[in-house]
Amino acid sequence: MRKKLYLFVALFVLTNCAYAQLDSLLLDAVVVRGIPYAKYAVGQKVVTADSSIKKQYAQNNIGDLLAATNPVYIRSYGNNMAAGISFRGTGPNHTGVFWNGLNINSRTLGQSDFSLLPVVGTDEISLQYGSSGALYGSDAIGGTVHLNNHPNWKEGLTLGLNQGLGSFGTTQTSGLINFTKGKVNFKSSGYYQHADNDFPYTIPSNGRVVKQNNASYKYYGFNQDLYIQLASNKLITFNGWFNSNYREIQPVIGNFTSKTDQEDENIRLTAAYHYNSQFAYTTFRTGFVKDYQLYDNASVVQTKQIINQLQSEKKWDKFKTTLGVNHNHIIADVDSYDKEQNEDRIDFFALSTLQLTKLTLAANLRYNLVSGYSSAFAPSLSTEYALNPNWKLFGQLSKNYRVPTLNDRYWSPGGNVDLKAETSYNTEGGLSFKKGGFSASANYYKMWVSEWIIWVPESNYWTPKNIRKVNSEGVEVLSSYDVKSTNLFINFSAGYSFNIAEPTNTISATDRSLGEQLPYTPKHNANAAINVTSKLGRLLISGRYTGERSTIGSTMLDGYFFMDATVGKRIKSNIGEFDLSLSVKNLLDAEYQSIINTATPGRYYQFNFNYSIQIKK
Amino acid sequence: MKINNIFKLFALSIFLITSCSDDDSGPSFQSNVLVINEGNFLSAEGSITGFNSSTGEVEADLYQSTNGFAIAATIQQVETFENEFFITCNNPDKLEVINSTSLMNSGTISEGLATPYAFAGSGDTGFVTNWGTYNSETYGYDDPFIAVVDLSDLTISSTIPCDYKPQDLLVLGGKLYVSNVNSNSITVMDIATLEVVASIETPAGPDKMELDAAGDIWVICTSGNLVKIDVASNEVVKTIENVPTSGFNEKMVLNSDKSKIYFLSTTYDADWVATSNVFEISTTASIAPSTPIVSSASFYGIGVDGEVLYVGDHNNYQGNGTVFRYTLDGEEIDNFESGINPNGFIFR
């Protein structure tokens, strides 16, 4: 299969080269910005965190940031401990996480631990709502998270330094060098954060207040970006991200003896060549991802991936189409597997969109092959229709899939190489309104997930099977209102989501889950934020309500309100720019548990000092 | 413009959403059967389900509704002693003591234990077997011991280091019997002096111990043997071989008049398909039973109350379990929902 693939790739490249010779016109400049395939994601909401929110959550992880501003539920096993995302009623392995176009979900677990994704580690954080398997492949069922880096073409040298201090012995230091000369942009940044994380909490049984034990963590990382604009229509990009994390694993409430810890190391490298010829806009991307985890000094999980993507986009007046192929070679070295395991995953995709005056249509298609066992097909049809300049209708029909994880296939004992990909049929539709500074949207979605993989004790060990069926449906309402004047900018935003996610079959004679909301999946989520920026400074208040959730044992965890507030001020001077901010987290001192019997901190504080200077040459 | 305003109103209303939660009002009826739900290890979600066998009423999480807080641990066992239940828990390691009538918490030992498993009491003294500290490199437990508890103030007064993993405890005639499940012996200690006074040789893996009507100790061994010990001579006087056991944390109970032994075994066929069986054997029998009373793939705990057999089913470890009630001939009477992994029963 690999041979065929490379033949295909070779043909693709040759065709492009042949056309390139004809290229004599001045073509559209190549610009790298935003999430990949955004223009084919017709009718889908994408929410990108703005810089003030990124600053507000600078000492937190991306999960904390997303939960503050979107109806996602982060299943966090403590304060900055292992955290999986639940979006639209689906599980953590039903949300794809992409870094500069590469799926960085763990290949062994099929999900991302958001506590290993610090906010400071990436330029831009976006959340795309809903299924988009045709665009992004496996895992894109509930939604997709996109972490992207982009060039800063501001000529000259920019230096930045950030020092953060926070409660529970938290310190963070980060720095940035951005250098642009002509067609070359070079950007290096690094960060280090440490926290004792010994926040106080109350033991419910005796009312005693104790400090959280065994929960300290430290992480550091580097980013290296390089952009070379060879010509206005030719761009080379390079991005690298190294992240190292050590943590003690926060034990359950009342466990004062646990000493378990975990080390993680992630290396992500990608280089791309963008070439906009007369024939087509072609991108070739190559990437390398290495994930390493050492659990409690005993068990090693290591995967390496080599990823190659080739795609070409052709534009006509109202119609554009992209054809592409993606090859992912995975090498897994995991203590719990019998041997080193190799897997190849190949995706072919064809995306197209037609833009008429009022109507936009998109038809996207992806075909996935995994070495030796499975194939999946993900088509989607979506549309947007402008009723008038203010109102728009949108809708989507799609089929999506999730490839079984390496653990599902190769865990010894129990791994099941005969698993099929999970499949889901999705539909959504809604309307949006936009006038002046006000925008709002409301939509309904429903998905039917089948072949959902569950580990069951079939024998003396557990084995995964394609046995669960789940329906998830819900409503989301988002709104945002901007007020702008010369010296004042105010944004109000608010969102609400309602979700029902229930199994629709029974998997054993004593299965009681039929018609019950899935565990750790709130039915109600609401969030609201005010962001005021004036000459005096800035003020951000964000709040959210997370509805009650059931645990695996059907205990209901109470719903709770959670608020963060930040005041900040930027001072420009001729020796550089200073930015000071103070955040109060959990302003209401809410007592809540995201996972049962896991302590969370009450009200706490974060302080940030940022200095940056531009040296023009 | 009107709709615009509605949206704005909606945005504001988000700030005003409030939540209500039901107050815990305590148990509303008397349960004569308590189901011990182990919980699953990582989420420490052990609980006690109440069941009234005359009305069929079920109440989940009695400990929580009585005390206003959850037990918040994985429950290994519950032992009755002097009007109190002693609950051994791990993750976190603790010993919870609750009144056997009201279920009100009367004390907790939360420090000094390491993977506690079984409890036994004698006068003002309690004993707790501790497997020791988990070692992630050997997947075993280091430094096993028995904690000696002063029950008057619920403190650990001393610890007795063990050579082998101590599993079950039994108090009889001023002596403490400790089954060394990683070995082939039962250690006998004098409770007054805490000195070892005898060691009883058994087949490999002595696990659960129970006293029969004649005052003899029955021990189920993980190696597939059921033995009877004469406590006067401290010797095994009967060995029933080829008993289908589970090989780990054996579950064995006696009926009300202590003339019949019931045990649970989970075994696997050549294709590793699990079968859980409940067997009955009379204390006068000398060959292993071959026909189970009831079978399933996911039984986890057993209990016998009068003429009723209670069996806890773990539901493939997917959320809450089920308790099946059978006649002693194996006919199902009814069933009800338990908490996670029902591993035992208390009848009161």
C-alpha cells in the first residue's frame, strides 16, 4: 500500500512541476494563518481565543482556557492534572487536537491530555464545533481543537519577557525572540513553570482543611518557528515544539501516602512548502511527532510518527477544490505491548466548495486506510444560505470515524486487532444573526455513534469491543456584542449548551446505562464574559456554569458556578512596552469536583509581568 | 431590531441562571440488608446500598445519606464487631468505623495503614491486615504488617511486621488466626501477648477463614483446596481437593446455622471465557461440589441470609452493578441495582 501511495505522490509532484514552468504571472501571495481547511468548513462555528484571553490564562493549560469560553467539559483529575475533553456529549477521544495541521492526539490513548498543552506553548488556539471527519480524519467527531503558529512579519527584532507568579508556589518565566528581515521570519520562544500545587481543601468527612499532597508539577518547553518567503507565491515554514512535563499525580481526597508520578516529553516538528502556481496552490508538509511517557518510574509508553501531507487547491471563480493525501507512519514502543508495533495510516481527501451570491455549498470526502485491517469513509455535505445581510441559515450532514487506538489493538493481553473504526452519522443545522457589533447563533445537532469501543472483561483480562451505541443531541446558543468608541472597547459574550448523550443499546444482561446520560457529561453548560479595554487598562470577567454530572457509579456531582477576573494595564514607553496583570481565579471560591473525590483549589491568584521591546533595524 | 434585543436579554440571563440541589434527607426506611459496593479503584467510589427484604425497597449510598459525605474510598471488606461496622478501605487507605444501626460514622483511622484488607476485633483491641506499600516495579506489595488498634480511642497502638502478605483474620479463644495468602500457612498469635504461638501448615494460598457450627475453622485456599482446621490441635483435619476457586481474594460465606459453606469462583475455559459459579458444600462433605447453584460471567460477591442467596454482579465493570436474589436451589427471586462492584453483604 505504501508503494502505491508514493507513486501517487510522485505523480502529484511531477504534475505540479510541469505546470510550474508555465508560471509567469504574479499570483496570489501565500498567507499562513488560521485553521486549515477553514473555507471548506461551511456552516461550522470556529471560536478563536483572542490575545486578552490568552494572557488571562497564560499560567493555565489549554483545557482551562477552552472551558472558560466554550461549552466543553474538561474531565480533570485535579489541578493541572490529566485532563480529557468532552464536547457535545462525546468522550475525550472524539475530539481531534491538531497542531499546525498534524493530529497530536496520543496514538496509544487516542486522546490529548490538555494538562500537557500549556497556553504559552502556541500562538493561536481555536475550537471548531462539530464533526469534521472529512476535513481532519479520525477523532473529529465532537469537535476539533486547532493550535497554530503563524509568522510575525514586523521588520526588526522583538524581544519579550514574561514573569508570572501565582498562588500555591507557582512561578512562570517565558521569553520570546522574533526577528524579521525581509523575507525571513525567525521566532524562538521558551517557557518554564513550576508549582508546588499544595492548595488547601476541606475533607468532607471531618471538615478538616488540609493541603493537597503529591500534586506538584513543573514543565518547560521551546518553540522554534522559521518562515522563508522565497517569492510572493512560495513560502517555506518550519515549526518545532518541545514540551517536557514532570508531575506528581494528585491522589484522591484523603490519600496522604500516594507518591505516584509521571514524566512526559513531546517533540513536534513540521516543515511545509507552500507554492501557489498558476495551476494550483500546493502544500507539501512533513512532520515528526514523538510522545514519551514514563509512569511511576516503571512503565514506558513511546510513540514516534512520521507524517507526510500533500495537497493541492485549484480555484475557479466560484468554485474551489482541494485534493490531498496524508500518510502517517507510527512506531510504538510500549512496555505493555508484546513487541514494537508499526502502523501506517493513509488518508485520501477531496474537498470542494461552491460560493454563490447567497448560497455556499461544500462537499468534502475522506477515505482512510489503516495497514492490515480497516478502512473508513467520511463524506460531508454542508451549506450556508444568507437570508438577508443579517440572517444566515446553515446545515450539515456527515459521516465520521475514529480509528481504534494502538492500545485497543496491541495491548497485551487483551488487544483486539480485529476492531473496526467507530462510526458516527451527524447532522446539524441552525441560524446566525449579525448586525453591527452584535452576533449570535443557535443550532441543533444530533449524532448517532455506533461501534463505540468499550473495554470489557471478556476473559481473565479485558478486551476492547465495538459494542456501544450512543446518541448525542443538543442545542447551542452563542452570542457576542461589541461596543466600540475611540477610547473604549467592550465585548460581552455568552453561550449556552444543552446536551443529551445516552447509550441506545445494552451490552450485557445487567447493563443499566440504557437511556441514562453518559457519566461526566453535563447536560447544561453556560458561559459569559465581559471584556473591557480602555486607556485606564483592561478588565476581563468570565464566568461559567457547569451543570450536574453523574459519576460512573451514578452519584450526581452538583453543578457549579466558576468565575475568573483579571485586571491589566499596558504601558508603552520609549524603552519598551510593559504589561501588568492580576487575575483572581475561582472568584466565587466555588467548591466543585470535576472528577469525583478529586480536590480542586478555591479562590487563588496569578500575577503577570510582561516586557517587550522592538528594535528596528 | 426586536430579535436583536431578545438575544441581548438572553446574554444577560446567562448571568442569572441559578442551580438547586436536593438536600440529603437521610435514609427513609430500615434496611435489613446492606450491600457492600467496592467502587472502582481510581475514582474511590465505594458505597453501601440498603435493601429491605420484606418491602423490596432499595436505597443507594446509605453512608452518604446518613453522614452527609461519601465514604470516598475503595471498600475492601466490612466486618461487624460490637455494634459497629469496621470498613477497611484503600485509595485512600483507611479504617472507617460506623454504628451498625444508625450507620453514623464514629471514627476513622486515616494514617498508618498500607493497603488494609481485613479486620477482626477482640475486646478493646482490633486487628487490621495490611498488604503493604504497592511497588510499581515488582507489581507487588512491600513490608506487609498487621496493625493493632486500640478501639477505645481508635489509634494504632502497634504494628506487627509479617513475612508474608496477611489476608484474612479470625479471632477465637484468645487467639488471632492470620492467613498468609502468599504462603502455605496460618499464623496463630496470642492476643494478650501478641506473640506467635503456632503455625498451621495448609495447602498454598490460605485466604478466607470462617468458623462452622462445631467450632472448626474452614479455610478456602487459592490453590483450589478447602480445609478444616481443628483449633485444639492447630492442625488441618480435612482437605477437600480440586475445589474450583478464583485464585485471588476468595469469597466464602456460611449459612445462618453454619452448616453449609457457599463460595464463589470465577474460572476460565480454554478460550479464556469467564464463568462465575456459586457452589454450596456441607461442612460434613468430603468431596468438592461439581454443580454450581447459579452461574454467570460477572458475579463478584455473595451472601446468604436464611433461605436466600444474594449474589452481587459487577456488570462488566461498567458503572453500577446488580444484586440477584436466589433461593438456595438457584431459582431467581428478584434483583435490584447496587453501587459499583458489589463485593459482599451484611444482614442485620
